[in-house]
Amino acid sequence: MLADVPLSARIMHEEPFGPIAVVNRFGTLDDAIEEANRLPFGLASYAFTRSAETMQRLAQEVEAGMMTINHIGLALPEVPFGGIRDSGYGTEGGSEAIDAYMVTKFVTQMAV
């Protein structure tokens, strides 16, 4: 874990993979959401808060394919896994994963 990482650090401009977490403090929720959405990546996001209002705003405003609040459980086989923007398009896992292979057809018929 890296704490209080300055914005000038390389890790603050790349999509990190592996056993690393950057933990920074923010003065306002707006500042935290702005930082979360600053880069073109959006695979997973994690947040910890006691406020139901903050949870609601984070869920609506943070641009990521997956979000977990107050725990770290994201990767379960029965739920979709995927990112947005430069972190990938589409999902795998969960019932949503089959959507790319489906052809939806709407048919109506009247008896004659």
C-alpha cells in the first residue's frame, strides 16, 4: 500500500496492476470523484465511507466498470467483471457475459 502519494508520482498516471493500492486523502467528495475520473482508465474502484449519501454519489459519479464500497469483494463468478474506457469494453462472467453472443429478435404476429 502507498499512502499520501503526490500527484506528480508516476503511479498516479498509470493503471496499476498487481498487489498495490494507492490510498490518498481528499478535502471534499468532489475532489475525490474528480481524481477518480481524471485518467482514461476505469476497471475497478474502491471506496470506504460511513455516509449513505456519499455511497450514493460515488456509485453514480465514479466512472468505472466495477465498484465496491466498504469491502473488497469484486471478482465473483456469478457477477460481471469488466472495465470501461481504456480499461476495456464489455464484461465477462455473470449472465451479462453471454449478451455479446446473443441476437435479439422481436417478432409480432396477427392471426388471419
